[in-house]
Amino acid sequence: MKNAMQRVTPVLFLILALSGCALQNPAPRVVIYDFGPGPLSSAAPTPGKTPPALVLEMLEAPAALDSTAVLYRLAYADSQQLRPYALARWSMTPTQLLRQHFRQQLGQQRALLNPGDSTGPNAAKPLLLQLELEEFSQLFESADKSSGLLRLRATLTRPGTKGSQWLAQRSVVVQRSASTADAPGGVRALTAAADAAAHEIELWLKDFAP
């Protein structure tokens, strides 16, 4: 019996030692990101004519961007390959995050409607904005220099009794430098790019009256 206990003791000691190492060095966890809390106060409406109401459709995107992965490209190695960070994720897909973000920004100066929402019988027909996301990634020019790149195509139409009237189309390309060459730096840069894209679209929409 004594010999058996002597054989078991080293095994128990090894198990306890390994358990202690596991507690001291826990496995790394995936970090979840979004664009932040959004506006912290209501924006005062710009004096003048009220802009037309806007229906913002769901964003469309290629399959490669239809996931929660935070993506990057190595322009100095193989710019045609999208790579996901292992321990970084968006809280929603980029299309969902961007639609939410654009609604927050564009809705500060005009009425924002969802597809299918009805307006009053005497109200002007709202404009319809369709957005196609083409690129949303952190682009590394070198190992220590990168930027957040957002590219999308915006199409504006006005619904009518005889079908939608095509008004205009615009390509939006925004690039913002990343402060650090890692996932947190890429997320901050892409958030800044989303802010700039929303501002550019808002300025563009001001050219269209009801």
C-alpha cells in the first residue's frame, strides 16, 4: 500500500502543478469591438428648409465581408488576400454596424425611415438610399504602418407611382491612418473612416430637395 501511494504522489503533484500553470496563464480571449456609443447629445437642426425623409436600405456586401471577423490585408506581401485577426471580432457584421452608424449620423438632421414604413398622405415621398459595401479592412502598407479602408457605392432613388426614379450614384472611398499596427488600431481607424463616410454622404444628400 505504501509503495502504491509513493507512485501516485508524483502524478498528483504533476497534475496540481499543471493546474496551477493553467490558472496563472489563462487562454487569451476574443475581444469584441463596435463603433462606440454614438452621439452623446442631440444635434440641433440646421436652420433652413427641412431635408426630405430618407429610407436607408439594408447594406449589401460580398460574402467575404459578411462575418464578424476584423479583417486586414498585407499590401506589401499579398494585397489580394483578406486575413482575419484571431482574437478580434466585431459585435455585428460590418453591414449591420455601418447601417446602425449611418442611421445615427444621418438621422440627426432628417427623418430616417425603415423600408416599408408609411408616411402621411400629404407627405413628400422619401428618398431611398442603397449602400453596397465593397471594402472594409485594415490595410498594411508595411509591417508598422496601416490604415482603415472603407469603400462603398451609394445609390439614391425616389419612389413614385410609376416606379422608382433614379437620382444619382456616388462612390465613397475613405482611408484613415491607424495609430497602432494591430487590431485595436485597425478598429479605431475603421471607426474614423465610417464617421467620415457618413459625413460625406450627408453632404451629398443636401443636393437633393423633396
